[in-house]
Amino acid sequence: MKSPQIVISVFLVATALMSGCANTYSPPSSAPSYPNAPSYSNATYGVIDAIEITRENSSGIGGSGIGAGAVIGGVVGGVLGHQVGEGRGKDVATVAGVVGGAMAGHQIEKSNRQQQDAYRLRVRLDNGGYQTVTLQSIGDLRVGDRVRVENDSVSRY
């Protein structure tokens, strides 16, 4: 197999592996709304049991998926690796460049994400259960406050 074919093969395999890590979940679409239908609240009530500060990055909590940084790094690494050596050495350098570039690109992208504080509230519900809600801001909510939880928002009740 010729070197350009190896580069293309490595790129396609890397792309296929990375697409397997992508989040393809999409929430189910909501039911159609009817203007005259009664609206039902999905609210629950309880008392704030605990408040914990966590770190959140700009793409959501966690954010450990493979993104554009890994793909771009893999392509650049493969191109640069392909410039080195001859014969089998060139093929090995190309593969090493793809892997090393993808890893470096992923780390660079991860370190560039902005991080901000988020607040994880644990609410002891009136029915005896618990619900945890993560918010960007809690305002003047404190442990022991009686609250209403609806659609991942918390308000004093």
C-alpha cells in the first residue's frame, strides 16, 4: 500500500473511532401544545438540604468528549509525520503523528475551555425523596430554605 493510501486509511479509522465517542443523544420532542388544554405543573416542593460548589466548563459539566482540537491535531500531526523518513519509517511516522497530534490537540482544547463556578443543590422533597439541581447562580438561597423545584430551576417558596 502506498503512503498516501495509508494516511487516508489512518485518517478514516481515527475519524470513525472519534465519531463513536460523540454524544448522539437528542431528547424526545415535546408533545404538541393545545391552547384550551389545562396546564399541569411538574413542580415539587421541599427544603434545601445541601449546597455544593462545583466547576463547570463552557461546554457543560464534564466536557470530556473528543472535539475539533483532536481532529485538527490528528490531521496536522499526520501531515507533519508524513514528511519524515522513507518507506516503512514514513508510514510509522505518519501514524505516530496522527496519534500524537490528536492527543496534543485534545489537551490544548481542554485547557482552553473557560471554567466557572456552578452550584449543586440537593433538595429533600416533601415526599421523602431527594432531587439534585445544578445552577449557575443561587441568589440568596440557603440551606434550610423551603423551595419549589420546577424544570431544573429552584425558587424560594
